[in-house]
Amino acid sequence: MKSARPPLPHSADVAARAGGSCRQPTAQGFMAAVGLWLRDHAGLLRALQWGVVLVYAALLIVPACLDLPGDTARIWNNLTIFAQFVFWGIWWPFVLLSMVLFGRLWCGVLCPEGALSEWAAKKGLGRPIPRWMRWGGWPFVAFALTTIYGQLVSVYQYPKAALLVLGGSTVAAVIVGFIYTRGKRAWCRHLCPVNGVFGLLSKLAPMHYRVDEAAWKASQDKTFPIQTVDCAPLQPLRHMQGGSGCHMCGRCSGHRDAIELSLRSPTEEVVKVAAKEADGWQTALIVYGLLGVAMGAFHWTMSPWFVAMKQAAAEWLVDRDILWPLDTEAPWWLLTHYPQHNDVFSWLDGAALISYVLATALALGSGLLLCLAAGVRIAGPWRLQRLHHLAQGLIPLAGCGVFLGLSALTVTLLKAEGVPMFWANDARLALLAGANLWSLWLGRAILARWCSGWRQALALIPLLAALALVDAAWGFMFWWW
């Protein structure tokens, strides 16, 4: 919604306000102009969102109505394989990457669930957001449950499973939007399974909407009317410091001449804002979610430990004549059941999968917490808030891991097409090395707020151990097994 305010300055004036000139606009001036463009072309962006909705619906629904592809099917001649490649090989890995590069621009400009939820909220009941929905643990719980359930039904491999998981989430978004708020995105703010992940990764983005508190106060003395901004994700605009909750839609750009799209250091939000904003649920999502549950979900398909655990359990059951867990007649929407492709899960398979993922999450997450706690204690007096703050330094490595796990399917599908992928492991190693250095840099900057000299050097040792623990997990998956 456009604010009622004087005519917008042209791009040269925007650049000048940001410290540039008419002839040589600065990068900050360019970013401010981009923010104003997003605001002033809201109609075009809404049309783009509905276009994405149509493509999203077609790629979800049509393959689910077709027969499963045969062994000779390829990306270029089979819609189901093409949709699989688009969703899991391109869409999701690069949506995650976009969070690091551009903040939550995907959420505000392209996301089909966000668009549908907001549309439903404009036509719905308009009820207030209930207290249960505001619970801070939903981002972690929703991510963990969705990830595990997706593995049980093989969401990456089969179109019906993709329709169930992704389509089910979309239907829930529409229902929540219809019931709660008036034209806002309650689903996105509180219940979306990837809201927490997107919020963490967007802290690394080199851009955000900067709020000038002094300009905001000065605007209160002006005589022209100022309308409120239609902020769909319900952000407290005046006091917004970071970008983790902002959907980057541009609606607030130029509001009260106090908000503009601006460049920033990729370390700013993690090192400064997170010192007070980080909490236990964010820590749980980082160490037990992104570095735990997600790791287990990517690991189990090639883990010899999983096979050994399942075989031992099967032998124990058979020796005691307990055979029902070996039954494979569970419906496809509960456990993977595609006998025509020789791909069926027994109840034991499902239980073993859940156990393996949870055990991986518990082992890795607890090990990481111990390392972080040791670093905090070495750096000075123990404070729980410091633990949550230091955990934020692992965000680059956590995000890189999820990208690597999802892109593994990209590599597999491209190999099937005959595309040379000999460089894949080298690229993975380079990405892991970069993520490690980034996390180490953030950790050092956070520790520098508490200590210096030899104490800071000693406090980095447990952080290095935490990085090594995560690297070892990826080493098993990509190089050692």
C-alpha cells in the first residue's frame, strides 16, 4: 500500500540522501532506489506472485495425476522427473541461497504460500492471532516434523508425496490466513515450516531495510497525512533492526522518510543484533534442527550404521517371533509404498528411520552445544544468552549443509542425464571450507565482544571442535562411506 506523502524524489535525490551525487550515485543510493521501485510496482509484483502460484500448482498437481516414470524417463521427456528436478534440484536449494544473498525477498515477492495466505486473509474471518500460535517453538517443531515426515513418505522421489507435504502446507497456509488476521501473513510469521530457517539465513544477507529513528521522530511534526504501512509479516517497523522477519517486499520503503533498502555488513545482524535477539528456540533450530535433524535426514540413505541397526532389530524381532513390524502394507501417505518400483517401507523401516534421525540430531546437537558452552565459559562468566549468541555463528555452516544435502539430488539427476559431475565433490569441499571460514569469522567477532588476547584464542578452540564435528558428518556422507 502506498503511503500518502509528497511526490517521491527522483533517483538522483535518493542517491544524494544516501551520500552520493547526481552524476555518480552510490551503491546505497541504488539500493534505496530499488526499495522505492519495489514499493511503487506492487501491482506488478502481485501479478508475478500469482504467476508463480500457477507454475507451483501445475508442477505439484499434474505429476501426481500421472503414472510413475519408468527407468528410461529423463528430465527432458518426462514431466514428473522435470518437476522433481525443478522442486528439489533447483527451487529449494536456490531459495535457501537467495536468503543469504537477498534476505527474504523470496517470501515477499515470489512465495506462493505467502501470496495465497495473504489473499485468504483479506477475504476471511479476521480473527486475532491466538496465543498458541505465538509460541516461539513452532519454527523448530514444524521444521523437524516436516523433515522427518518427508523422509518417511520419500518426498524427494515421488510426486504424490510432494503434493501431500508441499500441497498440505499450502492448504494449511490458506486456512490459517482465512481464519486469522485481516490481510496479514499469520502463517508465514508463526507456523511456516521453513520460517525459522529463512529467518536465520537472512541474518547473513548484505542488505536490509534500515530504520532511521531520528527521521521517524522528525516525521511526526510534519503536516501531511501519513498512512500506516500494510506490513504483511507484522513487523514492528519503527524498532526493526534486523532482517530476519522482514519479507523484503518494499511496502515500507520511504515510509516517514525513515525506512530505506540499504547495504550492510553480512556480520552485522549476527554479531550485534543477535546479542540480545538470539534465544533458545533459535539455538535449538541451529544445532538440533539444521545441524541435527537435517543431517540425519540426508545421512540415512547411505549410512552403513542405519543398515546395521535395522538388521539387528529385524533379527531380534524374528528370533522372538514378532513379525508385524516387518509388514509392508502401510499406506503411501504414512510410509513409502510403491511396490511397482520395489520401494516399500515396513513399520520397522519407519521406526528405524525416525530413530536414526533423532539419534543423529541428539548426538550432533548435544556435541555442538557442549563445544559452544565450553567456548562461552572460557571467554568469561557463564551466561545463557552468550551461548545463544555464539550459536548464531554456526548459521553459515548450517545453511551450507542444507544446501549441500538438497543439491545432492541435483547432482544425482544431472548424472542420470549424462552431465559430467566429476567436479561436484571439489565444489562441495570448497563450499564447506568457505562456510567454515565464515562461521569462524562470526564466532571470533562474537567472542571479541567478551574477551581478547589469549582468552579469545583459547575460546576459539571449542568452536573449531564444533566445526570439525559438522565437517566429519559431511565427510562420512560425501567421501568416506
